Amino acid sequence: MKARILLLMLITILVVSACGQEMMQGSMTLRNQNNEEVTFPQKKPVLFFFITTYT
């Protein structure tokens, strides 16, 4: 059962990743905790994390 679920997840990830574009159209700009704009580069892959807190 676990192998079947794992296989289904891998196939789903493969299909979803094949549907995407190779490069972004335009820049991605976010704001950090100090309200400063942070722009991500477009020419190389970028990994970023969103950490949210509810206080």
C-alpha cells in the first residue's frame, strides 16, 4: 500500500513539474520582516522558505 501511494505521488510530481515554465516572466519581489523589498534572481534556481508566526 505504501509503495502504491509513493508511486502515485512521484507520478503526480513529475506531471506537475512538466507543466511549468522553464523561466519566470518578470521578477519576484517579496517583503521581509523589516518591510524591505527582496528580489529573487531569475537566471538560476532559488530556494526560499516562508516562515509565518501568529502572535
